[in-house]
Amino acid sequence: MAAIPTPTTSYSASDPGFAALPLDELLTGEADLIARIKLCYGADRDSFERDVLPLICRYAACVHLLPATADNYFSKPGGLLRLGLETAFFSLQGTDAHIFSGRMSISARRQLEPRWRHATFIAGLCCELHRLMSHVIVTDAAGESWSAFLMPLADWLAAHRAERYFLRWRPLAIETRGLGLFALPLVVPPAVMADLSEGNSVIVPHLLASISGIPIYREHNILDELVRRSLALVINRNLAASADRYGSPQYGSHLERYLVDALRRLASRNPAWMPNREKSRLWLGQDGLFLVWPGGAEDICQLLESDQLAGIPKAPETMLELLLAAGVFEAPGAERSTWSILPPGAKTPLEATKFSSPAIALAGIDPPPEILPQALEFKPVPTPASAGPPTPQSAPTLIPENSQLPLIPPPVGDNDANAAPVEDGAGSSPQASARSTFALQAPMRLNPLVRDALANAVRTLNEGMGPPIVCAVAQGLFVPLDEFVRRGVQPSLAMRALSETSMLVKQAPNGPPTHSHEFDGHQTIGIVLDPRYVSGLDPAAFAASPEESS
């Protein structure tokens, strides 16, 4: 009788895992980038091999062939190694244009500047080290897990004599950059930290603040600015390359950290963000912390533009969606993203966003701001319904394809029998304005580049935003393709992204996505946006698309 085989842990053939390559072979694939780092470091071979190369080897031993993300940037084997090396290179390159110890004497700067450059390189190299603790689970063929807190991955593989290892991604992992401090000693020996702290007391704190993602209040952390700018550049370069080679990756998941960091810096440094002051952006009441919007978004955009970060969205709608998805803000309901608040001294309600926790923006501020004794949310008193019978609504009027729809409703006349009187005072509704406000309401999965370009184009329909660069036609909102080109977005990318989110209206179900329309006296090629994705437009006033009518 045949013996029953002992059950063992098995892995699907579709998951071959990662080979336990030796470090020399692992670094051979990054030889060109390491050579560029050596040239940028500007030291002789012996100094480079003493100061920099051991750090690269120890970092490679920690991350080995692990990807940085599951399905986003640097998602290929070795992605985390490449991400750290590229960020370290660009951070080191950025130090050439900055003086860290500008208030010190020339002799003191001569001693400290090399240490600042060394610390900046380390911060760039280890900026994503926290992912080892928070995002991945690594096991060998027997199913035993690696603990990133205890030893580098390469050392663990050697100790277990593993030939391959396997990766699982933690579900709903939360980015906790502070965990990177626990892995830092595996890359940076204590002797290096001692050398960085010699003769000063600021380099190491700035280095640790950058790796942990904790801002240093009342001090300018140039090191962290260089690392954040370099990381944004590296991620955007990789996303652009991946879009051409591997399809359409998920955009935007790396942007929350920069937006949250900007919120914290503005709350701690900008006088206009001091809570509960007259005309302040921030208001802290019994019902939570609110940020006046979109004024707060304009301040964030201005701050991040001064940081020269690549790929940061400029449209307030995009910022709001990212921060809502990340759990930084909370929405009042499924149909609204912003709140109405009535701060002390305000004559009319203000549009605002609400932080899910006040500590997101106010943690570390000393002394902490006082909380107002009242709630801030504005809840208008509902007006009683009229006793008369409801007025029947007229059917929507369809307009020919080459005609242009009026976008701004005419003001209500004094002799209009159906015109409701507008009351004065705080009880009047903000929606009582005779003019609509037009804004893009796009799905969150829309490419951020396309979203920003389209949102800016739609915004020109509002009064005071300049001449409109889009117009309404029979089936939706006509957007010339030249407007995407003018904003640096390829029309093919825009049409593909809008088609994937079902935002386009085509002339026929299987027809081309473009339309020809007379615009500003010229026949123009463009796309027609479904009116359901533009707030301020009434979809019932437009003709049904071929897809809807079929």
C-alpha cells in the first residue's frame, strides 16, 4: 500500500516568487545608476567605497527584489531598490544648488556641508523603507515569515538557505512612514550617525524627520524638501514610462503625503491659517476642524508650486477627491463633498472641508488652539412648502447639433408669476443665486492630468473666469482638442481616459470619439462630454446619446 504523502505548503505555479540572488548580482543591474551616484558624490574611489557604497549594499540587502507597490509605480521586481537609488541620486544632485549652513562661518560650512550632502543621500535612499514593515509579507517556501524589524531580507534568506521567497501584500495597508526609523539601523550603522552629528545638533534630527514624515516646526528642513521633490520627480517619471509600456497604471496614490504635509506646514507657519481668527482658513469648533474651500486649496497649490514638486494637481476638485479617498477629509454625505459653516463674524455661510481628525493638521502645534464653544456647521431652516398645486414642468427642448446652448439662465423678471421672493438675512439659501456654478464632477479613477485640464476648461464657463473655451451642444459639452494640447496633455491620452470612464458622447455607438463643431468662427475638432459629469448643467435639457437611445 502506497504511503500517504505528508502535506506541505504549496504555491500556485502562477506565482514563481523571487530568486534569492546574491548582492553582487543584485547590484550588477544597477551599475549604471551607482556609477552616476559616484560621479555626483564627487569623491575619489576610496572615499566613495567607504562612505556611500556600504550604504547602498545594506539597503539592497534589506529590500532585495521587492517591488515598491503592488500595481502602481515601481511595481516590477527590484522596484523598491530602484526607487531608493533614484531618489537618493536626485536628492544628492539637488544639494549642489543649496547651502545648508548659510549662517555659519566659511570654516564651519566647510566641515558641515559634506555631512549635509551625506545625510541628504541617506534620506533619499531610505525614504520608502517603511514599506517593509507596513505593506509586505515575505515568506519562504515553507511558509515562514520574515520580520523586517530584526534583519535585512538578504541575511534572512541566507540564514534559512532559501532559494526563493514569496510576497503577499497586506490588505488595506496604511502608509506609516514613522516605521522607517526602525529599519534605518539596518542600513545606516551607528558610526555613520555619530559622524553626521559631530560638531552640530541639527543634521540628524532633520534626517530622522524626513524619513519619518514628521515636519520640524519653526525650522526650514531643506534636506526634506530635496527628498520630497526628488521622490515626486522619480515617481512621475516611472508612471509616464509605465503608461507607454504596460498600459494604464493607477495614478495619484503617491500624492496624499505631499498634500498632508502642505496642510501641516500651512497650519504651523501661515498666519492666515491660525485657527479661529478673523478671515482664517481654519476653524475649530465643537463639531470638528474645518478648512475654508477652495481658498485652502489655492494656498496648498501655491506652497507646493514653490517646492517645485512634479505632478501635483492644481484643481481643487482633484485635491479634494484625493484627500477624501485617503481619509484626511470626511464628507457630509454621499451627494456632497463639502460642508457649509457659519464662523463667528461671518455674514454668509462658507464652503469648507472637514478634517476626519483635527490632529492631522494641528498635532505638534504649541500651544494648541482653543476650541470655539459652538458648532460651526450651518443648517438652514427649511422653508414651508407652498400650498398651491405643483407647476407642471415643460419638456426639455432639443437643439440641433450645430447650435449652441445657453449656459447661464436668464435672471428672473419682476413680473414673473412663478418667481419666489428672495428673503434677506442669514436664513436665505446660498442656492438662491440666479446664476449657476459650473464644475467638473469626474469619477475618481480618471487620469489626474486629464482631470485637471478638463476641470480648468469647464471652470471658464463661470462668470469672471475669462472667455469660455468650451460650449454646450445638443448632446453635451464640447471641448476642443487644442485645449488639451495647450495644457500639455496628449489628445489620445485624454480620449482614452475619458472613454474608459464612459464620460464621452459619441456620434454612433461604434463611431469615433471626436466631433466637429463651429467654435469661435472656425470648424473645430473636439470631444463632447456627457453633461451628467458637469455640475450646473441640466442633463434633461440635452439630447440622449446614441448609447442611451439604443
